[in-house]
Amino acid sequence: MDFYVPLHMSLYYTSLNSGSNGNCFYVGNEEEAVLIDAGLSCRETEKRMKQLGLSLKKVKGIFITHEHIDHVKGVEVISQKHDIPVYINRSTRQHCRLPVPEKKSVFIQNDETIEIGELKISAFSKWHDAIDPVSYVVAYKDVHVGVFTDIGSVCENLIQRFAQCQVVFLEANYDDHLLENGPYPFMLKERIRGNKGHLSNEQAFELFSSHRSETLSHLLLAHLSQENNHPDVVLEKFKTISHDVRIGIASRHEATPVFQYGIDPKKTAPESPMQLNLFGDAESM
């Protein structure tokens, strides 16, 4: 799985955070990038991107999946401060408890593909307890990165998109045993495991084992519950059939490294100042 991709064809991706405390994913090439959700404050988003050597100057759009606070907390300030348009469907914008600047809003349709430079961002409907939730696939040339979290059940839309991807952030929110025997009240447990709640380790595992592409190279398990899951539990399960797919965790506590498609994910983002310039001027935040 360790193979060479020319620099001009590279796609970079990272999770700045993934969990009920905030969600934000970065996907981009050398020229432009997008954020999927903006669930961290503007200050924290800037801080984590700077630590990774990434520049918000390259971010040409923020794509919102749904209206919950852990996905939109920073959108107003980030979009206004850095002059970044927000791609969102009308129903989601209308139901956000936090304002999405009207002048920055670009309304999208479900199943629409937006082109930003050479990036193509496709939205599709999913099951979740929100007004009109979507997930996204970001494509650059022949590389597809899927961000699939906050999903209550594995529908045909999800199966089709998952099977296209070479890189996936996939929700594995809870372990059935830990949820059943945990401290949550019964109604909340039912909401989480209902068909508009979240994907369990078992549901995510079944999707991965049955529908992954032969070209899938990197799977990052995301949106893990702090109370009802543990990285060791879910990694042990997935690594039984991982084969050539690199398996990792998108943490709820910190950003992942910046990964480059086609390069072994164990090799993290460049560390020297000269190499950091590949991602933009980190001091120009």
C-alpha cells in the first residue's frame, strides 16, 4: 500500500476533531481545500491548522452536514474572518441555532456536486436526527475522500459512496455492550442506536467488510463516544480483516496528522519549515 503519487496529484486530509465536542475535517490539494463542518471555535480551528502547517487561505469553502452545534459552532466567525463561503442546504441553515452569515451562504441541493478549483464535492442524503442531513465525498482526479459520520443506519446512498472511496472517515460511535451497560438513560440509548442516531462499531464493521473498494487504502474511524466506546475496542475489531487497509482513529481530543494519499499514513505531515510551505504559509494565519 506504500506507493508513489506525484506531488501535483496529491490529496491531503486530516481530522481537526471528531466527536460530540466538535467536528471538522480538512481535505485539499496543493491549490485549494475545503472544510467539512466547522464544529470547533475559530480560534481552536486556527490553532490546530497552524500546528499542522495548514493555511486557512487555501480553504475555499466550508461544507455543513447538519445543524447540530458540534458541526456549526465556529462557522459564523471562521467564514466572516477568513472570507470563506458556507455551502449548506436551505433547511439546515433555517434550523441552525447559531447564525450562518447570509452573504456567505451558498445553497446546495442534495446529490449536487460542487466544483472548487479541481476539487469536486458531492452531497448525499443520509439518516440522522436532523432536519435535512447530508454527508460529503471530496474528489480530486481519481481520488475520493468520504466523510461519513452522524449516520443512523447504513442506507443505499452510503453504501454506493463508501464503495467509491480510497480514503474514508467512518463513524464508529458506540460499542453495543458498552452502550447497553453504560450510564445513559434508556431513552437516550434508544435515540443513539435508532435508525436516525449513530453507527455502532458493528454497523461500521459490516459496511467495511462487505462494501469497501479494492482501492480503499486508509480508514479513519470517527465520532467515537467517550462513554460508550474506546479506540482499543474498535481497532481490535477492524484489524481482524484490515488486510492492506490502514486503520486509524480520528480523535475527539486532538487533530490527526496531515495524511497524503498514496503515502504510508504512518508517515505524518512534513515537519521542517521548508516542507511546511507545501501546505501554505503557516505564519500567515
